[in-house]
Amino acid sequence: MYTLFIWSALFVWLAVVPAALRLLRLPLPKGLWPAYCAVPFALFGARLLNVVLYGSPAERLLDASFGSFTLYGGIMLGAGAAFLLMKALRLPVRRYFDALAPVCGLSIAVARVGCILTGCCFGVPTRLPWAVTPSYGSAAHSFQLETEQIGKTVFGLPEPPLPVHPTQAYELIAALLAAAVAVVLIKKRATNGVPAAAFGLTLSTLRLVIFFFRAFPGETALSLLFRGPVLFGVSIVFLAGILVWLIKYDKRGPRTGGPAAS
């Protein structure tokens, strides 16, 4: 099921990008090259960061199966590859990233449906009314047993799983909210680059909050520190700085709703 929704997310990306570029009057088909060529780099980056964080064997990098991905590794390497190709093709970088930001949020949301149905990326136990109860024998149930959050019955069978935060749904909502922020700013003709920076800042901030409600099987204290406060913290500071710079730098510059400009 997870693989199906990763493929669905890739399909959404490939199908919606042309429409997004057309709406912001970016050149086609030349404009498709950075977005489409970024896909393999994003997949490799997501796997690479996952291998680094979990200390997996290097051979895992060559595994062609979907799974064991860490989102920000994909975003960073994919965005970097797209940036270099935009420069090579002389495309307006800031405007281009503005067009891609909502599509990125939508694709992430689709992929998170796979997480919900598979049961990965689950949360810590909670008694909140919207908590979800994992299935018996699921990854969340096994993690609760391993960490002694639950025990075994007198018959030696595992106790039922505890309800947990639906962090996969939180992540889905965060991606859609970040995409919505970018769309609103595009409609308001914000300065080029502002919608993309606001998308990244919103997503990073929400994901930092979600981090504290999510369970991380197999993580060390060091990897948790890096993938949480360090990774999200650096992203938030960096994107907030870009956003402030863009707003101050070019109040009268090109707008996302106007003619394309570098």
C-alpha cells in the first residue's frame, strides 16, 4: 500500500507540475526539465538521509524498493538538483520554486496517505479523543512492546496496543496547509520567492511540532537530535531569513502573478 501511494505522489508531481508552471507563465516544455529531473535526486536524497540517521549499511542506497525514506533528504537534494538545472537553462529560479511549492505539498500529502494505511510514522500513546488505535501486531504495537509501554497477559500474549497520535495525518495536514499558504501568497502576487519560502517555513515549523508527538523506532539519541531540533531548527532559521530578506529586498520587484522575471 505504501508503494502504491509513493507512485501516486510521483504521478501527482508529474501531472500537476505542467499546470503549475503554465499558471505562472513559465516556459514549457523547457520548464519541465528541472522538476522532472529532480525526482531521482529526491528519491536518492530521501534514502541517503535515512541511511545516515539509522546507520544502515551503504548497500541500502542501491535498494530500488520504496521505503526507508526521510522526507527532508529528498527535498534538499531534489531542490538542489532543480536549482542547478534552472540556472543552466536560465529559468527564473524564485518564480519557478513558487510554482513548485504547492505541488510539492500536494505530493507529500498523497504519500502520507500511504503512511496512514501502512501504519508507519506512527505517534506516541495519547488519550486525546482523535487518537487512533493501531492494529494488533502492527509496527506501533511491536514498538510499544519493545519499549515496555505495554506488557503481556497471563497467557503470555501481548496486551492490546495503546491509542496513539495520528502523526501521519498531522503530516498530511501540515503539507496541505503549507501548500495553501503558498497558493494564497501567489494569488496575492507576493514578491517572487516569498510563496516558496513561506511554504518551507510553514512546513518546517509544523513538522517540528509534530516531531514531539511521533515515535521513532531504532533511533539513537544523536539521530533524534539531528532529525528533530537541529534539522528543523536550521531549516526554520534559514527560511525565515530568506523570507525577511525577500520582503525587504524587493518590495517593488517582480510578483508571482505578473510577467516572469529572474
